[in-house]
Amino acid sequence: MVNVSESSPIDDKKARLKHLIKRLPNLPGVYKMLGKNGDILYVGKAKSLKSRVNSYFAKTIDHPKTRALVARIHNIETIITRSETEALLLEQNLIKEHRPPYNVLLRDDKSYLYVFISADKPYPRLAYGRGKGNHQKGRFFGPFPSAHAAKETLVLMQKMFQMRQCTNTFFKQRQRPCLEYQIKRCRAPCVGLVTPEEYAEDVNNTIRFLKGDSSDIHTTLIEKMEASAEALDFEKAVFYRDQLSMLREVQARQAVYTVQGEADVIAIASQAGMTCVNVLTVRGGRVLGGKNYFPDVDSSESLADNLSAFITSFYFQVTDDLPAEIILSHQIPDQVAVSEALATHFGNKVVIKTNVREHRSEWLDLATLNTSNALKTKLGDYLELHARFGALKDVLATVTDRTIDRIECFDISHTMGEATIGSCVVFDQGGSRRRDYRQYAIHDIQGGDDYAAMKQVLTRRYKKQPLPDLLLVDGGKGQLGIAKEVLTELGILGDTLLISVAKGEGRKAGLEVLHFIDHEPLDLPMDSKALHLLMHIRDEAHRFAITAHRKKRDKRRSSSVLEVIPGLGEKRRRDLLNHFGGMQQLLGASQQELAGVQGIGPVLAKTVYKVLHE
């Protein structure tokens, strides 16, 4: 590794960087842009390190993201590699490890969903999950670009082939068939109502269908139906007839996609400075769905270059599945290096195509159409968001001359002091920055003390993280005072604009009041775009907090949901369960029915009902 700044004696940053670039080699490799404190701002790869790094300092650069990056660069480190392919692989490894803020990091970077058949014997389980590496051993099918597509496939398999979906723990504990058996979505192997041989046939048919061999299944089911009818086993014949009926319905819906092949079809489009990429997933000749991405790339670059950057980010950051073909709307300049890097990373050969015909051309047309439509929709949302930020700037002109781009908002959620969670959501002029969202479990405070919870969250956040342009807290003057106190203690009070959003009269939406430290409160009209922006961010913080709170609360309650209710001792808990006959029946009881239980009364009934149903 070459640290190109260590031997430079020049103090002036611009002169030092210029001198540094002259010493770079015309060789392939990876470069790391470093900030003032040595933090990695950006990682890139290049055929020629000297030419690529030098291009960042050209006077013609217009993209604000690139200008902001260059302004923060204090040092550059390079690693020379033997080929462009090695550079690409190293670049992606470094991006994964360090997640630099100026690299193309896809905002929705969750792993794709897969349908899988477990390796349990003699009754494998059919289920779905996110990412291949997070589940037990078995066979995986997909990936499915959306949860809806995976769930729809799972329900279809359940109806047609009736494999079990329950967990192994649930399966082993059953002594009688569950509801899935009653509605004909499982053959109850848990209690021996289907033989291992018959179940193995269902498993085999499921695998064949997921692989796209539905025509062979059709023939097999006809033979079994006729054989059962001849043997006068009419119940089994009806079973096969119903499977055939559902299979024909599926085949009719998917008639346009009855060809063979597996591919990811990727189309890119750009308009008004915004770029959209659609990834269409095809497996077994069937289109499983598509997903749109809006990477934060330099729109002044060519679509081919941006597509190349997206492909490497997508296959190294998001998906863990490489199809036999990748079909692209534009030919990328480093196609050979990308295909070699993907083959090395996944251990499978891949063919990248642009000029395709017949059904592959139809797939590409479909991806291109989805890209254009998504771009139009997103562009409308972007323009609205841009207008809201502009309105906020105008409203705050009398308060500050600070440019408002990054906004961080905090909220606290709990149920009567139980399972307190703090949330932080982040927005900028590109929308929500979900990868920057954070949740904080609150410890060592008195239950229900929102001020102490907010103080803990803000302290933990800004001890390590830089302040945004605008710090927003949900609440009135009290929460604002806590935020001011924390920032003062940390010695960073003047580095951000601090605002609290308080509910107005009657706590009605649209009547919010903005409170400031050194300025009179602002009461914005209900149709104010600036107010709409702050309300949207505040509501997102609340949603993010309450989602985590409910998960934490429900996990605590899973063992004994009633133990957390204040005033409800052991005897009263036992009386409630005895009265209603169990926890499920208790959850379905109304507040009036709870009050009718001896020793409960209307006040405690209200508390119990609120805790159980919030």
C-alpha cells in the first residue's frame, strides 16, 4: 500500500494534494479519500490511479456531491493491484467494511427474500426468509424482489402441495391437527395423517414447480388422479383434481412467461438530475417481480458509467444470488472486469448481455418501462420535497441564515414507562436516509420520564456523531430545554439550529407550534409546506420509535403479559385468566367485560385494556 501523503512536506492543502497526485502511478488500483481526522470519505477503483484521482480536481466538476467531497479531502491513500478486476473486488470489500459516506450505498440495502425447503427428515418445512445465509440448511428458490411476491408464492405452494410451514418446535409439540389442516393448507404430518412417501411426493412437486417444471407436474397429477379414480379412492382423486385446477390457474396467469431461463434484467434511466434503476428478477422462465432503486450518483456521468457503479454496489452489497445471465439496458465500459469480479466473488460464471431478442427483449422492455414510470413518480415526489425544503428555508430566514439540508429528528416511545425506546430519523433534500436511522434502548431512568430519556438519547448520539443543520425534537419547551442542556454540556450548542415541534390546541394535526431557543415561537398555517415537511419528519420519527418499542414490549410480555401491569398482583392475574379461560380469550375481552371480573373494577380494567391493546 502506498500512503501518498506521508512523505509530503508541503503544508498548504491544495498544493500538497496537487504534488501528491503527480506522484501517483499510471497503474490499476484502489484509492481512499480521507478526511481531516483520517476517516474514510470515499473509496474508488481505477485503471489508472493518476488519471482517475486527478479528475476529481478538475475545474469543470459541477456535481455538488463531488465538490463537497473534494472540499473535505485532506489525504489520499492508494493500493496498487495487478488488474482492474482485482481493484474492483478490493474496492467493494473496502466499501462493505467502512461504508464511506460518499460512496454509492443503496438506501434500501436489505437482502432479498428466498423461499426455501428445509433439510428436515422425513417432513421438510416450506418457508421464506431474507438472505441465504440466515437460515437452516436446505434448498433455496428466488430471489424474490418483494415480500409480497415471496408470500404469494408461499401461499400458492401451500394450497397446491400442502407442505408444512410451522417451526420445528411447534411441529414436535402438536398432538392434534392445527387450523392449517382444517383449511386444507397442510396434510398434518405432525400427527401422522400423511405417510413420509406421500409427503415426499408433495416436496418433489413443490421443488419442480419452483424450478419451473409445471408441465411435468401437470402430467403426473393427471396420472395419479385417474389411477385413484380407477382404484375407487375418490377422496384422493378429488385431492389431485383440486391440485390440477390450481396448477392450471397458475399456468394461465403465467402463460406469457413459460420460457426457460434465469436472469437479472437491469434498466437505467435519468431525468432532471435523478437516476432510477429497475432490477427485474427472472427465475425458471418466470418473472418474480422487480424493484426500483434511486442511487445517489453523479447525473452528469454517462448512464453506462452509472449503471456499472450500480451493478457492483448491487451484487456486492444487496443480493447474494448471481443468475446465469445479467441483461442490461446499456453496455457498460468495464463489462469484462465486472463479469470476472462477479464470477470470482460468487464462484459462478455469469454472462452479461445488452443486445437480446425474443423473450429476453420483452423482459428488457418491461424493466425499461418500469424504470421510466418509477422515475416520473419519484421525480414528482422529489420536486414536492424540494419545494418543502425551499418553504422551510423561507420560514426560517428570520431565525437563521444557515442552509438547511440535513435534518435529524428524535422521539421517545413507551407504554406507561415500559420498554422505553428513543428513535432518530434523518432526512435531507433527497428524502429519508434510512441507513442513517438509529434506535436507542433507554436504561437506568425512572419509567415514564420522557425528559431523562431524551437527554440520554441526545447525549449518546452527539458524543460520537456530528450535528445536522437542523435538530428537531418532538415536544414542547420542556424537550427543547433538555436538548439545549445536552448540547451545552457537550460544548456544541451553536453548531446547529434547534427546534421543538409542539402539538397545538386539542393536539390536532396541523396546529403545531415551533419553539426556538432565542426566537419567538412560530405558529405556521395548516397549508404551509414547511409545516408539512416538519410534520412528516416528526411522524416518521414517531413511527420508527413505536415500532421498536412494540417489538421490545411484546418480547418482554411473551412469558407473562400480565406481570407488567401496575396494580395487578398474582391473585388478580389468576382471577382474570380463570374468568376468561386463557390469554387469548382475555385479549379479546372488552373493557366493560374486564371491569366485571371480581376485584378488578373500572379503573384497573381501563389500565389492563390499555396495556394489552396499545
